[in-house]
Amino acid sequence: MGPPGVGDSSLVVRPLRPYQMVACATPQYLSRSAPLEHPEDLQQHQCLLIRLPAPEWLE
């Protein structure tokens, strides 16, 4: 976890809160793209990342 290239071994990474991720695609995109079989496959796809405020139940 964390940004690539951070070499300071004194840093500790801890999750702050749970989060939920949702992946959406149009049927047209999926018909012309390589199939998605594992979350890692998303690295080979055109993705738009949007961060939204946490839902009330997480507060």
C-alpha cells in the first residue's frame, strides 16, 4: 500500500476506514474490450476513478 517509490522504511501503512469500490461499464465498452475475470484485469482497461463522500453509515 502507498505510493510507489516511497523508500522510507520507517513509514507504517494502516487502513483508516473500510471503503467500497464499484466498477461500472457500458455494454458497448465490454463488447469491444478484453474480458474482466479478476480485479487486477482493470489495470489493462480505461478507468475513471471518482472519490465520493463516505455514506452516512460509515460515519
